[in-house]
Amino acid sequence: MNQRGTSKILLTIVLLCMVFGMETSAAFAGKYPMGSRYFPEAGNSWLHGIEESQYMMGAYGKGEKVKFYGADYFPKAKGEAKVYTDFFGQKAYLEDKVVYSLSDFTYETKPIFKTIVLKNKIDVYRQPRYMTGRRVYAGEELYVVAQTSDWYKVILGGKAGFISKKDAAIKKVKSAKFPKIDVSKMAKKERNNVRKRVRYQFAVLPEKIRDMILNMKLKVIVTPEFDLREGKIELESYHKGSCIYLKENKNVQLETNILLEIGELFLEQEIEKEDKNLASAIIAAVTNRDSLRHMKGGFQMFVRMPERQQELIPYMYYLFYDIID
């Protein structure tokens, strides 16, 4: 078997390890919100309701209000019911720390995809108000995922941040560029939601990764089914040339597979450019150094200790920020 086939099987096995034992519905079942919850500290919503199978869906700031649509019971989660919200038609489970009410500053955001073009460095705050803790962003562009009346919401390092719409460092706000997304084999409502889910995952990537994808003129093809195997393993995603192919059905985790394919593309490009130091640093950030191996032909792969296999996908997300951003 060739090196690419071997690497794909290893990564697919990791994904299967993550999926088995989960008790969750891939499709969002609720129609109307049952109430609201608030984040007393910055936090996230998750693809699954058990800690061993976490993958981040959305990021929220301190004080942010989120509608919830129901709760699911997970025996593996210490017998607790997990509240979920609607994340573009997908269930996304809220962290246990969310509360019914807050006496402090609260707010609600609405999804929107835009690009902020910057003149110079800009302040990014933890909440949509001044003097709430800030970091300075020195890149050329930022992707917006939501907004309030006076603030834009961005995701940096996996955490929500807010930029004032009146900040003088903003040169202009324009439509966001995304890879072409083909979802032609789905119902109209499902197509719209899947496009938004893919765009969100793209928007929260570091600028360097987004630029790579756009320069490749990458096309993302999402379909309910395709039959492709490496040996006995049925693949949920793969990439070929400048196309990423993704399955989307109740048994497949779209967000994890987007990340997997983009991560592979990035590593392959870095290795082709002979940037071995960066590639090694990226892999070492998410693996035990003792378990890092080099595949034949120079293709470097993730080989994880069995007890840590479920960490692979979440850590691939964070490695983009730890090493690149």
C-alpha cells in the first residue's frame, strides 16, 4: 500500500475511535428555543455531549446569551443531561458552566460572515465593550462570524473576541471569500446550513491557512454518500488535487473531517516546500514526541498512543493557533 493510503487509514481509524460509543443525534431536532443560557466565562459549544469525544463547534464570549432547544442524556457523562443549541441546523452541546441568568453585562450576537480589512494593528476585546481585557491583532484581515449592533465577533486562538465597528484601524468591511462549496445533492434548507457550517470552520482558521486554501482555489464537495475505501476502511472524507470530498449524514462528523483534510493539505504543502522544521513543530504540538514517526518518502504522520487517540481532532484545531497564528 502506498504512503498516502497508509496515512489515511491511520487517521480514519482515529476518527472511528472517536465516533464509537457516542450517543448523539447528528441532525438538530429542535424547532423552537426552550429558553436561554449565559456564559459566565468565555466558552464553547461542542459536537458531542461527552468530554472524551469533544470537538469545538462555536466559541462564545463572557456574558454571551445562547438559546437552547433541549437536552440529551449521556450515561457516560456522569449521568448528567447536556443542553444543546442550534448551530446552523446541527446540535451543539453547551458547556456545563452555562447558567440561567447573569447579573453582569450580557449580550446576544447574530451570525454574519464578513471580512475586516485592517490599516494597522487592532484591539480585540473579550466582550463587546471596552476595557474588558484585550489582545492586539497584527494581521491584514479578520473574518467575522457574528455581530451585535456596534461590535463584530471574531475567533482567535479558538476563543471569541470582539472588535468595535467604529475602530479607526478598520480600513473596510467586505464580503468574505470562501472556497467553492458544492452541496447540490441535498435539500435546499440542508444545503444552506451545510454551507454555513463549512464557512464557519474556514472563518476561524488562521490567516495563513485561509490564504493557502484560497490560493489553491480549493473546492469543497459535500454529499450524503460516496463509496471510497482504503483497504477495508470506508472513508468519510478525502482530498484529491484541489478538491476536498466530505460525507454529510447522521453517522458522519462533518466538522472533524473538514479539519482533518485541511490539516493534511497544509502539512503536505509545508513538506513540499521543504519546511521540515515547521512541519515537525506542528506534529510535535499534538503528539507525544516519543510516538512521532516519519513515514517512508518523507511524509510525516500523526501516530498516537491508543489512550490519547481521541485528542487528535481537537488538538489539530488548536495547533493552527499555537504554532501558526
